Amino acid sequence: QVQLVESGGGLVQAGGSLRLSCAASGRTFSSYIMGWLRQAVGREREFVAAIGSSGRTTSSDSVEGRFTISRDNAKNTVYLQMNSLKPEDTAVYYCAAGRYTYGSLRNTDFDSWGQGTQVTVSS
């Protein structure tokens, strides 16, 4: 297990931007696949984006072109840059880590999770 701590959430207006950070513990951070998932009230947890150890990325259709996932292995940190935010982006955003994929980064078996950070987008 790797310990993850998210930060950067808050309240923003529609069209605004926000940058989430996830700090990870451990000395093997670079070998993990990292991802961001979100869960809105009354909805199932939804995949947002993931980044592999080699820097490959994938994201959901709903955020494609607006959100960008990146990582800084030297800082054991993964980021989610969110632009052109919409009210429907309102959710608790969770950072996650895993080691195993099944043909696609979005199919990663994420078995380590942060506590989540609230993102609220007002209209």
C-alpha cells in the first residue's frame, strides 16, 4: 500500500480552473500507475484520468481536452490540471495508485486511495 494525500480542491465558478495535487509516500512511486477518480453525490465513482510509469496518459471522454494528468516522480506527486470547469464536474476527487493493468490504463487495479478532495463548480 502507498499512502496518498490529495489537496487543491475548492469552490470555483464555471469556466474557471483548478489544480489538484496528490502526494504519495514510498520510494517506488515511479513504478505505480496513478489515477484520478471522482464521485458525485448519488452517483457511482467515475474514472477521470490515469498516467503510467512511462508517462502514457488516458482520460475519460467527459474531461478530454479540459483536464490534464501529469506526474513528477522526483517529487512523488501526481497532478490534475482542470480547465473550463463545469457544474457537472462537481464531485469528490480521489487520487489512486495501482500496479496492474489489463490492456488499458483505465483498467488499472487501483488498490491504494487517498481521502479525497471536494471540488465544487458553481454556475
